[in-house]
Amino acid sequence: MISDEQTILEVKDLKIHFKLHEGLLKAVDGVDLSLRKKETLGIVGESGSGKSVTTQSILRIIPQTAHLEGEIILRSEETGKNINLATLPMNGKEIRKIRGGEISMIFQEPMKAFSPVHTIGNQMMETVLLHRTKDKNEAKEIVLQSLREVGMSNPEQRFDEYPHQLSGGMRQRAMIAMALASNPAILIADEPTTALDVTLQAQVLELMNNLKEKTGTSIIFITHDLGVIAEMSDNVAVMYLGQVMEYTDVDTLFHGAKHPYTLALLKSMPSVGAAENKRLEAIEGNVPTPINLPKGCRFFSRCKLAQDGVCNVQDIPLVKIEDGHYVRCVLVDEKNRGGR
Amino acid sequence: MLNYIGHRLLQLIPLLIAISIIIFVIIQLPPGNYLTTYIQQLELSGTAVNQSEVLNLQHQYGLDQPVYVQYFIWMKNILFHWDFGNSFQWQEPVTKVIGDRIGLTMLIAIFSLIFTWVIAIPIGIYSAVRQYSIFDYIFTFIGYIGLAVPNFLIALVIVFYVFDHTGLAISGLFAPEYVGQPWSWGKIVSMLERIWVPVVIVGTAGTAGLIRTTRAMLLDELGKQYVITARAKGVAEKKLLFKYPIRLAINPLVSTIGWTLPALISGSAIVEIVLNLPTTGPVLLNALMNQDMYLAGSFLLILSVLTVIGTLISDILLAWIDPRIRFGGMEE
């Protein structure tokens, strides 16, 4: 993937393995990603595709038992230096400064993501006091301002309220406010709208897009919902079983995707214009557990185009098809080469 | 908050009335009463008892009245005169029989509770945070021993061991010269020298259990999303641990204070008998065996009231530390 001076975060050949009794679980197996300034990178994939682990490893908040390899390079705006997050000591001072500071995170279920016994204000102040200012009054001002920016009604009152006193939508707004209160360069949103109903989803997505325009924050947006990807992303990485299957810009994803898995995902998405009584095409089976996987394509067991002796011989590389469009599929690769 | 406490206090009134009725019914349930036991004993020892004497005794103890009248008299005297009735067996007012003992029992109970918490919670936290470490295994092992060995056995072993090594009999709460004496500085010192034995023994089983509970609760909380959120905000591990998961893991422990209180008081009866302590356990056992109804009834009543108070205290504490309870339900 291209990296230029606009690149703010680069993940190179990231591997996250867990040693289990059953064998080596390869949750993430050679992922490359790059994020540019003011860009929104969507990561889409089914449950178990490794999208959450990938992003959590950027903040190094994955379990200590995980074995992490590869590079995670952050071009720090504060210091102007490149920092390899993958080599920083876990829970050390340097990584803690980045967590919630230069990179902050929004989680799926705001009810669970907030501590139920501390006020919203208390939990937001914590971030601000760690990353913005040591002055309590100033910190409170920043928190209130941040709550105002996400459209929270009555921020002074909300400040002293507990998570369970807010509605689901308000809670997720508070979560976003907390993440943005520290002025992060990168915002990682891990399925932030999955737990919300559709109207609230739309509101929260719009809010995030607006805030991105205003603050210029880069966003990594994780979801399994292609509709949300269409609304949010500039570039998209389609992940399956710990690998990036296809990486492209959002228009190409919907109109010129090449990988059989991406195509299958697109077909399984309901659309308004589709003919009545037409069944959605689901992808057969489930994502297998990534333990002791056979050589070859990860999608082999579920792929309709899979060819024995071609796809399951050796591991498939991610190949550049056009500028900014990468696909991990032998068949697509051959077709393109043959065509040229 | 005040509103909540007031609400809870009002709820106590019907509860306590119901408890007192149930207790009175229960102590009336076994066939016969103190007099029949008493007469039986007299007859066994060869003394003939004639009918008029029996009637006389029945009248004297108020046993010829209907049960509900007996209940109302008992309640009236408790509420207005702080008079729990007379113990047939001791021929003394119940308050006099158990007054000192209740105090000492409470003292041992509270010390045991503190001992348990001070030892168990830090160990539980350590075991959870360093799960499967060598010390976790060691504490787990010791904990299971503590759970499995009956308290009175530990008591016997300690008493024997101390006696064997020092020649000192550590049973009882006071040195022999202070038994039956009024309270004095010397008596207090003598008590403090000996009270650790029952406190440690009564506390051991509780400690083992509490270590397991704390460990399990904290392990549950450590994996929760809000811990990851706090970590993702850049909060240092130690600060994070005490502010979030430990705070939440303590909640269910606080709610157990309610039943720890009476359990500490009644559950240690055998230990108290083994150690020959001037506390309530042995007296209660005796009263129940001899159908000394006012003594037994008063005991049960006091234990129940303590349970209710314990529950109230833990509810108030819970409401204080957990806003979900404080605001839940009361606002509607």
C-alpha cells in the first residue's frame, strides 16, 4: 500500500497469534493497512475476521498472552517522529500517552463501555486530565464543550449523570464526545452503530462525518454493514479470517470489486431496488476458527469459484490490480495478467 | 438517598412484625412447653408433682393463657419495658442472661468480619489480577483447606497446640481471675489477649470463602468492556484497577454483609462451646434443648433483627456506592 507524507498510520505485515491448547490461533495473519490524514478507512468483515483485534492491537489493548509481530507505525503529529507502536512496552508510559491522546477509540455498546458507577463527567474528565490539561476547571470546560459538539442536550446536567440515565443514542454521543475530547489525530470506531436502532444509526453516522469535517481527524471505521461503509468510508479493507482480502476505494468496492468474497458480501446485502420475492444470497457456512488452517486461500472452504489444486496449493499474496486496488485471489490475479 | 433510607425503614415495620409472629409460633410448635419438661425432670428424680402445683406454676408463668395473648404480652413488654420475659431455666430476666453475651458475641463477630475482609479481599484481588500465578495457586490451596476443615476442629487444634507448647489454656475470653468480675482495665486487656483466638478461628472459614468470591467477582469484571475503555483512554493499570473493576467487584460482597452478621453470631456456636466462650451460641443451644421459650424466642428475635439490620446496612451501603440502585425504582 502506498505511503506518502500524508500517511499518518501504517500497519505492516501485522500478525497476532494466540497460543491455545488446541493449537496456534492466527487471529490476524499478515495485515497491511495505511491511513492518510483526514481519511476514513473502513474495515469490513464478518465476526471473527480479525477486524477488532487488528485495531485493538494498534492501541496495544489486546490480551498480554497474544503474540504480536509486524510494524505499526504512527507518524506522531506532536513530535513529528515515527513511532513503532508494536515495539512499545505494553501498558508503558509511551503507549499510554498515545492511547486516548493521539489515537482514541469508540466501542460498540456504550452501555457496557462506560463504567456504570461513575458519572459521564467523571469518565470524560479522566481522559482530558490525562491528555489535555492538568487544570480541573479547564478540563471541565473542555468536557462540556465536547458534549455540546456532539449535540448533547443540557451538557451541565448530563455531566453529573450516570450512563444508565441516558438513552442509547445519548450514550453513544457521550462516548464519541469522550473520544474526541482529547483532540485525537486518529479515531478508531469499532462498530459504533451496531447496538443502535436505525434512526439513531443514521444520526450518529452523520454526527461522526460532521465532526470529521470540522476537526480533520482520521477515522478507522469497523463494521460488518456495507451500507455503513458506503456512507462513511474513503477506502475500504475487506477482511476475512485475519487477512485483508481486498483493499480499494469505496466506489470501486461497490462497482468494481474483484474478490469472490467481496462479491458474495455485496450480494448478501439487501437493496431497495431489488426485485420482489428474490432471496438474498447468503454466504454458506460460518467463518472457520483460524486454528491449523490448511495452506492456500482462506476463503477456499466457502468460495463458489474455488478450484482444487489451484486455490489451496500455497498462500495467496495480496496483489495490486490497479493503483489503490489490491486483491488477494489467484483467479483474479490470473485473469488480470491474462487480459493484459 | 434520604428518601431511599426512609422508604427502607418503613418497609421494615411489617417485616419485623411478621418475623416476631413466626418466631413465637415456632417456639410454641414442639409438643409440650418448659413446664412439661420441668415436671418430667422432677418426676424422673422421684419428686411427685400434684395437679394444683402444676396449675399454680402454669399461672405463674402465664402458660394458661391462649397463645395469642401470650404473644401480645411478650411483645408489649419488649416494646414498652425492654423486657424479653424471664428465662425459666435461669430464673432470671432474659436481658440479664444474654446482655453481656450479646455484646461479646457482637465484638467477636465484628472483629471476625474485619479480619475476614482485611485478609481476604487483598488476597482475592491479587489472585484475580495474577491469575494462575504461583501465589494464586498457593492461596487457592490454603483457601480450600480453610473451607474444608470445620471451624471447631481448627479451634481444638489451636487450643491443644498452644497448651502443649506454653501450658496456657486459652479457652474462655478472660483469664480465670477476671471471670465473673465487673469490667476493669485489666479485664479488657485480658480479653484482648484472648479474643484473637476465636476471631481467627471464626474468621478463617469466612476468609477462605471470601477469597474465592472476590477472585471470581474480579475476574468477571476484569474482562468487561469498561475496563478496556479505560485502558484505551490511557489510564495507568494500577489506577484503572482500583477505580473500575475492584470498585464493581466489591458490590456483591457488600450485599452479603446482611447475612454475614447473623451467620457469624449463630454459626460459631460449636467453636464457642469448644473454646468455652461466654457468648451466645452455647446459651441458645441450651435454651432450645430445654424449651426455655422466652430465652430461645428472644434469641431468635434478636438474631432476626440483626439480620434485618444487616440487610438494611448493606442495602444502604450498596445504594451509596452503586448509583444504579440509588436511582433505580425510587424515581418513579
